[in-house]
Amino acid sequence: MIQDSVWLISVILMAAIAVVFLWVAASAGQEADAEAVQRQAYRVRAGWFWLLVAVIAIATVTTLRALPYPDRGPQAASRVIVRATGAQWAWTIEGPDLVVGKPVEFQVTSADVNHGLCLEYCGLVHHQMITDLVVKPN
Amino acid sequence: MSIPSSVLATGSARDLSTGIYPGVVAYLAIAGVVLLLMMLVGVVLRLAQAEWLPVPPDLFYEMMTAHGAGMVGIAGLAGAGIMWHFLTRHVRLSRGILIANLVSFLAGVAMILAAIFLGGFGGGWTFLYPLPATSGGAWEPGAAALYLGGLLVIGVGFLLFYLDAGRAIIAEYGTLGAALGWPVLFGRLGARLPEPTVVASTMVTIVNTLGLVSGAAVLAVSLINIAVPGFAVDALLAKNMIYFFGHVFINATIYMTVIAVYEILPSYAGREWKASKPFLLGWTASTLLVLIAYPHHLLMDFVMPEWALIVGQVASYTAGLPVLVVTAYGALTLVYRSGIRWDPASALLFLSMFGWAAGIVPAIVDATIMVNLVMHNTMWVPGHFHFYLLLGMAAMVFGFMYFLGHDRETGENVLDRLAVWVFALGGVGFALVFLYAGKEGVPRRWAVHLPEWVAYDQIASLFALAVMAAVLVFAVRFLLRVPRLLAMR
């Protein structure tokens, strides 16, 4: 799952940053000429700056290829339409039975405040706005 | 009025902490108390989710609203205090405006507390239109109006603060562009090099003025909507305005508190931290990127224009660059083999650079549209912002507090050093549990958790208690020094 991948990547990168900070803190006791340190540091910075730019550019291009927005999904004709209406504090789901492997288009709307299928906070009973969707085997 | 940068660069740590204006002491003392209280509220929220403390859901959401609004507000106040303390050495700021901002802040806080704990308002600190006026019978319109009015009063105070800062900067440097160092950046001969404090303050002044105007406008129309329900606002426009304001304001807090790092850490390391062309370029880039990154809060609002959401992702990715390349790396270079003297102030300021830099990683992850599809409004979100606000922004504030009024006779003891370690390790653990729960799909802003999530909440509660114990030491140490700080004038 994508969640596992980004967790792993995040922990590795944060740990790498922690190691750099700990290393610098550990070496802080020995004194060296400030200008020499700065010259060397700026040379190193020029290198990793462009490396970082390259990584960001590649990550941007790669991830933007898989946008989840409606017009990027399967063709409309092949989708099963499910209407989801949020109201404080319940979902009304209307539509045919869902089948494994068949694309679904959720047409989401609200009767009162912001809801969203993605957990928008909607008031004091927000945590009870859950419902079941049954997907039958093909 | 201008103090040559060489005076600051070569000045001792004591030069920077003496002559503190009582208004700044008041800002920081209030910040210490409120941070501690809001952390207590946060701990209660986690204990409730952990099923270790019975808290009714309505009270949970009221406390959640107080925690969010309180933390954002007090971060802004602490940042403003730090910015004022150092900026006033370079430009002529108004003491009256400093106090006016504090008075309006306290008045607004009183209104918000009354709205929440007397009126039962629990619409979340983000007051997402039209939830304040459409509570499902949970609170009266008057409570919502009091909450929104309180935020508006606080926002107007801050707007005055930044308008005064902008006026003073322009009076000294001619234009805001000059204070951002553009003449130096573009190679004008003899151009004046602005000090890091001035550059950072100018950036914050620009973005927060725009953000606060947006926030005030949407608060005003929301108030009208409560009074005249027929006066409807486009919900998507309101959401954009709210998140533009909220995103800019909370980001600006850390761009203000980092001034403490620029000013104080060099005095400990015995080295200079001067503005350079990469520094100026980085801060100009940050000015733009902070303003345009806010759509990353709306990545799952499919009715948004797609281009705006792509801008949100790209700007969020890019916004990390100046922080990592200029500020975090600058701090590492400053400390590396410097013979720095470690004490709670320098340790917390150095820690804050780690917290900010490392916190960027999960922030960027969440701003990725394909990741946001599965992480949106999960615990990953509070995980990333607690990482860089607790271990970054708050560490800067506590470092500044330790720095003020420090001397060897009333210096820190082993308890303070222990508290720094507990804060660092507890803070990392606390934020990582949030992130892990987000990875597991646990939603944020839920008063009641499913049984399979409770273990995360229990572990997080232990870390939260440890962090709060450390902050208790920080806050008490600072409050005990307040009389001496006031006597130092």
C-alpha cells in the first residue's frame, strides 16, 4: 500500500536528518576556523542543493501522473453511479449493488455543512458519520 | 534609527537579552502559561481517545476547538513577541501597537473561551463555513457569533501589529523589497544589506497582512450569515479564504520564531550569521511559496480547479527548499566545529532546526495529491504539524525564553537539561505515533476511536505527558525570571 511506502520513506529521511544533526552536535566541541568551515560547507551545499532539486522534480513528475480527479478515471459510461448525501450526522447512500472490479463514481453532496467522503469535520457527532458499503463478488 | 549589523554580529549573548521591553516579557509570559494550558487540553484529548479518561464527545470537540484556536493564537503571539524584540533594534516600532495587539488578543481569547465553554461552540478552530451557523442544534447562533467575533478581534490586533511593522520597515529601508534585499540580490552597487531579522520580519509582514485580511473578510461575512441566514456565501470560496488565512498565519509563526535562532545561536557559536544572496533568494522564494501553497489543504475538494491543486503540490514541495538549504543548513554550518556552549537555550534552538527540517518530510508527503487521497484528514496531518510546530516553533520559543535573563548565578540545573532531553525524545515519539496512526488510516478529529486504534492513543498519551512535564519546567523557569527581567530595563 502507498501508506506503507510513504511511512518508510518518511522515517528514513527523518532519521537521516537526525543523524546529520547529531553528528554536527557531536563535533561541535572541536573548534575549527569559521571561514574555512563556511567555504567547505557552501561547496557541499551547491552539490546537494541540485540533487534535492532533481529529486523534487522527479517526484513531482512521477506523482502528478496519477491524479485521482474524476476526469482522469475510467470512462464515465463504464462506471456505476452511487449517490452519497451527507447531512448532520449520517450518510444516505443510493445506488445499485457494487461488484468487485466494476468502477464506481460517487456523486457526493451535502444537505447542510461541508462533509466530504474524506473526513471533513462537521460538528459534535462527526465520529458517527460512518456507514457500510457492501461490494459483492463478481 | 539603525544599529549597525556589526554591533549585533559581535555582541555577546547578554547584549541581545538586555533592554527587553516589558511588553515583550508579557507576550512571552502569557505564551508560556497558555502553551502549558493548551498542552494540558491536548493531553486530555489524547487520554480521552485512549479510553483512560472519560470525556463526553461534545466536550471533546469543544476542547479540540479550544486547543486548535489556542495553539494557533499563542504561537502567533509568541512569534510576534520574538519578532518585535529583535526587529525593534533595527526599526522604530510602536510600543502602543504592541500593547494594543496584546489587549485585543486577551479580549478575543475571553470571547472565544466564553463561546466554547459557556456557549458550547465546537465548530473547530477552522470555523469552516457554514458550520458555525449550522450546528445541528448543538450550539446557539450567539455562541458562534461570539467565537467568530473573538477571532476577528484577535485578527484585527495582529493586522495592526503587521501594518505597524510594515510602516516602520518602509520608513527605515524605503520599500519592502529593499528590506527583503532585492537591490543586493539584483546586484545594485552600494545597496544596503538587510539583517536576517529584517528580512524575516518583512516576509512575515507581507504574508500575514494578506492572510489576515482574507481571514477577517471571511469572518465578517460568516458573522453576517449568522445574523441574516439568507445572506449566503459560496462555500468553496469561503473554504479557500479560511485555509489561505490559516495556512499563512500558522506558517508565519515559525518564520517569526526562527528570528531567535538567527540572532541567538551565532552568539553561542561565536560566529556570524549574515544575510547572503542565497539567504535573500530563499526568503523571497518563501514569501511567494507560503502564499501559493495553501491549496494543499483542499486536495480532496474535487470541485477545485485542477491547476490550483497542482500548484498546491508543487509549491509545497518547493517551499521546503529554502528552509533546508538556507536556514537548517545554515544552522548546521554555524554549529559545526564551533566550540559552541551548550545550555538549554542553545540546545533548544538547535533542536528547533532539526524539528523544522525533519517535519518538512511528512508535510511534503501529505501535500502529494496521490498520497493525500488516502491520508487526507487522517492522524498523519496532526503528525506532521505537531512535528515542526512542537519540535520546531515551540522549541524556538522555549529557547528564547531560556535565553532571556539567563545568567550563571541563577542558571539552569540538571532538571532543565533533563527537561530538554525529555522534550526532544517525547516530542519525536509523540509526533511519530500520530504519523503511524495516520499510515494506519486513523481519522483525525474523532472523539471516539475504534478499539483497534486505542493502543496508538495510549502510547501517544504517555509521550504527551512526558512533553508536558518538560514544558512545565520550561514555563516555570521563565516565569520565575520575569521579575528579574523587568528589573533589567
